[in-house]
Amino acid sequence: MKYYDIFIVGAGPVGLFTVFEAGLLGLTCGIVDALDRPGGQCTELYPEKPIYDIPGVPYQTAQQHVDALLEQIKPFNYDVYLENEILTVNKEKENLFIIELKSGEFISAGCIFMASGGGKFVPKKPNLLNLDVHENSGLVNYTLKNIDSLKDKEVVIFGAGDSALDWCLLLNERQIPKKLTLVHRTGKFRASPHSVNSLMDKVEKNEITLYLNSNATSINDQGITINQKESEHFLKADKIFMFFGLLMSRANLGSFESLWNINGLINVNTENFQTTIPGVYAVGDCNTYPGKLKLILSGFHETTLAVQSAYKSIKGETPEFQYTTTSTNLIDILKR
Amino acid sequence: MKITITDRNGNTNDYEFRNKQKLTSLMVQNNLDEGFGLCGGFLDCGTCHVVVESGGSMEKQEDEQDCLDAFAFNANDKSRLACQVTLNESWDGASIKIVPDN
């Protein structure tokens, strides 16, 4: 079983910076994230948005910020478990947690850092009877990864945002599916005007079938039924993709679920950002304490102090305090 | 000025606000923002969906309605996106409910 001194939940800015601070003290890290790439909210939701309040960095887009953090932690060895999450976690003894991941892997860790921000991203789903059965069979999907697997298939896409339209147009352009249908709940799209125009052009040419003002009402293993005003249509489908956007839900904490307070945050002390369970820390937007501000820079401060405490607890001694500017040890590790 | 907010757990409380304060900022201040406002107010997610039960204003831009249509499942004619609401005297005494599962 792989061991890490620190197992981090969440690969957003604060989770990534935890790897840096831990690395300076010689602690090893593993990170788990529900998404398929590191960066958290910054990458997933607003990669192009500017950030102005990182000390010493007058301007960075959110993605540039994540890229810079990934560059900053390059000198250190760490593992990232993507599209994964904690299923169960047990505290065996002081400084030893056993974690089971959704993928089936078991991991041991000296301590756990919750850096899960606003929560894990999950797709929005419609209310349909037996939806889960058809998710498990592979009929209903919320992400599209391998477009070639849709060759000669009948594909139905739901949604009105950029994801729905972009995929629809790409599949059409590559002429992959046998039949391509787009369904939207109302009559207006929420995507770039260029995409909407291209779509309407393809609809006119009968390359894409479009149903507006339509909702899914039932589903079986052959396809999905939608209603449009008074009439019902059965859309035969080999693959259905639903792009209704994302929701955030609390990151899974296994048997430590009780750490979440009523507001969906984790209470910590401000000395070392430890929770009520020794060895479990919470840093960044997922924690709360008197005076808390949900800022990336606050998360950096929190995790820096938390890592010091984790070191003390795992190694049984206070870490030697060193500056990266003068410590020859650190300079050797960090210099490029 | 005060506004009454029912949170996702069904708890109802009054919250004081300043004139011209954004509704989302009031919610963040009071820890009412779990799973709320993913896109940061850019009309890209619809997760800050609230229903106005009384008072307030239903005047919205076309963009806000489009976003509600695309991303908020249970939207109705009382729906607003908190990120687009600037509180003022018309919201004094108003009552809103955070939609439990957008």
C-alpha cells in the first residue's frame, strides 16, 4: 500500500501549494480530485478570469495561476489521483490513516488535508425514473471523452450551453454518429452566438435534429421520451449525453462526515488549521473560523501553518525553520 | 434594511443588508453559499438560483433569464439569480428561498 505523509483532498490552488510547503519540509504528498485535471474551480469554471490579489503577482488569469503552481511544485515528487474520491477513511492509530478510493485503491497516510474548496463538482441531472440504471449501462453520460466510440451510433444530446453545442457541432463536423439530435428545455440557447448560428445552419440542412421547449419524461434501454408542448416523441438512442451544467456537493469524507458543519464547512482552529480529529486538517475555502475570508491567499497561509503542525505530529519534532532565499538545502532542491 | 432568507436546510432567518449590496455577497458573509455561485457571477452556472417569495424585484436582464432557462432545473416566474440581484429599498422586508437542488 502506497504511503504519503500528507494525503490532500482537492487539487485546487491550495491543495497544490500544500505540496510545495510539504516538499520544503521533506514530506511526501498524494492528491485526489474528482475532476480529470488539476486546478479545481480555477480551471473548471473561470480559467480566463483575471486574479489580481495574489501577493507579488499583479495579474494572472486563473489558469495561469494554476500553471504557475504546477511549475512551482515540479521539484517535488507527488502523485495525483484524478477522477477519484475518498470512499472510506479510517484512523488506525495516531499518524496513520487508511483511505479507500473510489477506484478501489487503498492508500495509507500520516495525515489528511481537506482542501476541497466549495465541494466536488457533479453534473446536474434531471428527475427521471431509473436514471441510475441507464447511467450504469452506459446509455446516459455526463461527459464525452472518446468521440470515435460514437461511430454510426444514434446520439441524443441534452443542454443549451457551450458544452452541449460545441460537442454537437464537433460530432456533426466529423460526421461520426449515424443520427444526431439536440434537445433543449426552452427556446433559447446560452452559448456563443457563433455556435448558435452554426447549429441553426446544420438544423436547416437536416444534419442535426433539434427539439426546443422539450423535456425528457422517461427513459428505457432503447432511448428516451421527450414531450414537446402537447406531443410526445420517442428518440431512439445508443448514447445520451446530458450537459445541464455542474453542481457542487460536499466532498466525501467517509466516516469523518460529521466534520461538516450545518453550513457545509469544516471548523478548524487558527493555530494549525486542524479539525476536531487530530491529523485531519482543513485548508482553503472548505474551512471556517472566526474572521475567515475565502481568498486563495488565506488558504496559502493556512496550509503553510498546517504543514508545520503535520510535520511535528508525524516526525515528533519541530521542523527546522528555513528561508528559501538562504537555505542551501532548499536552494539545491528548488534551483533550476 | 432586512431580508428574510430560507436556506437549503429549511431554516429561515432575517439578514441585515446595506443599500446596493449584492445578494451573493450577503450570502457569502452569512455562510449561506454552500454549492452556490460556482461561476462567480458570470451567468455561466445557474447555481445561485433563488425564489422570491415576497417583495423584491423581478426585473431582470435577458441574460439572466437565458441562464435560468439553460441551467436552473426548477426555475419558475419567481426565480432570480442571486448574483444579478443588487439589494435596495425594494428588497427591504422581502422574503426569498434558496432553491435546494439547482
